[in-house]
Amino acid sequence: MNEVFRALADPTRRGLLDELLRQDGQTLSELSNRLTMTRFGVMKHLRILEDAGLVVTRKEGREKLHFISAVPIQQLPEHWIDKYRGQSVSKSLDRSTEKSYEYYIKTTPERLWGAIIGQEQRWKYSFGVQVHTDWQVGSRYVGLPMSHPELRIFEGENLEVEPGVRLVQSYRALWSDEVKALGTSRVSWLIDRIEDTCRLTLLHDQLPQHPNSVVLYGGWPMLLSGLKTLLETGEMLTTPASIQYFGATNTDTSPINTVISATDTNSTSI
């Protein structure tokens, strides 16, 4: 967090972030033209932002494009601000929190959207679970394991459905009495196209401030890594969760007979 605070302390660097927020994917020349300082000075500020993880770059021919990465800023409340909110607040189980994950995937918005909602692909990176719904706003959905469709792993409602752009759903875990007691949260899949790449941001918010809430979001990094691998290589990614649920390698793309216990509170979430 020290690098993030240092980067944000300077108004010029905050201004650069504002420029990238307004128009992502700008070159050094484009950013220099918008500031009353030398090209070398802008380059030094961008390097500090990169070191803090607030800016990422990609080569495009002879140019280097700069893109904003908001995840470190979104994590500031969790790592710094929340611990100063006061003892009475920190002990409250009613206060909600959020988790955000950002992945860059070399694919199109159409392919990424199809992998998110398509049953034939979803189970391959979602630990054998398919999502059943008509993908209409206001419709209910349910997550069912392929091998045991009588088990309801999670459920919710489609709140926003914009193909290739965003999917927002309420989310309630059902695999144990413990997670059922945590109530309903919200999951947002946000897709931004950057040339031939997609930036996928997954925001899991309205989470209860409860020691056990980690079981609701703990599986997202593995699931999203599996999604990225599947779209970029066509292969399934071997992760601790996939081994636990599948007992299979990342080259096995056939339906897998997996047993998911509805009462296993130690199982990885999602």
C-alpha cells in the first residue's frame, strides 16, 4: 500500500489517472500534450504509477499504451481505511464489504460473454457447476453441479444483463447451513474492450462483514484464472479447487463425475 499512497499523493499523478479514466489506452505523447510539463517528467510520473500497480502498459507497434488499473484504489478501504473506522463499527456484523478482481484476457467481448453464460464452457472453469437461467433481467438463476444436479450450490436473480458489457446478479450460497446464514450478496461481471483484449472486472460486493464471508469469495481467483486459460489456450486449468472437485488434469475436457458435498463447509467457494 505504501507505493499506492505515494503515487496518489501527487496531484499530477492523480491528473494522469483522471485522463486515463476519461480515455483509456493513451500513449506517452498523448498524455504529455495534456499536461504543462516535459515528456520526460510525464514519463517519470507514469513509472511511479506503474510501480504502484495503478497503470498497466501494452506495446502496440512502436508505441506503448497506458491503461488505468483501479484495483489498488478499490483495495484501499480493506487494507487501510477500515481499521480506523472505530471499534464499534469494526465489530458490527451488518456492515458490508466488497472484493474486486481484474483480469486481462486476449479474446473478444462476444467470446468472453459466451464463456460466462454458456453452460458448455462454464463448468470447465467453474468447478463443474453450470448456471441455469434464461438470462433475462428479473429472472432467477441457480448453480447446479453437472454430476449431481439435485444439489443447489448457489442461486440469485439477474439484476442487469447487457450482453458483452455487464452482468449483475444477486448471489446466495447454498452449499451449507453456515453459508446460507451469510445471506445475499451481489456479483458484477464488467467487460471492457481494449483493442484485441478484454479487461474483465469482477466485483463481489454487499458481502457481510463476517469472519466466515471468505468462503463466498475465496474461489474467484482460481475460477477467473481458469476462465482466462480456457479462452486463451482452450485448455482447463488445474487449480487446488479443480483437483478437489474434479480430481482431473487440465487436459481432460470430458464431463467429470465429481461429488460435491452440500454440507462440506471447508470446500472452496463459487
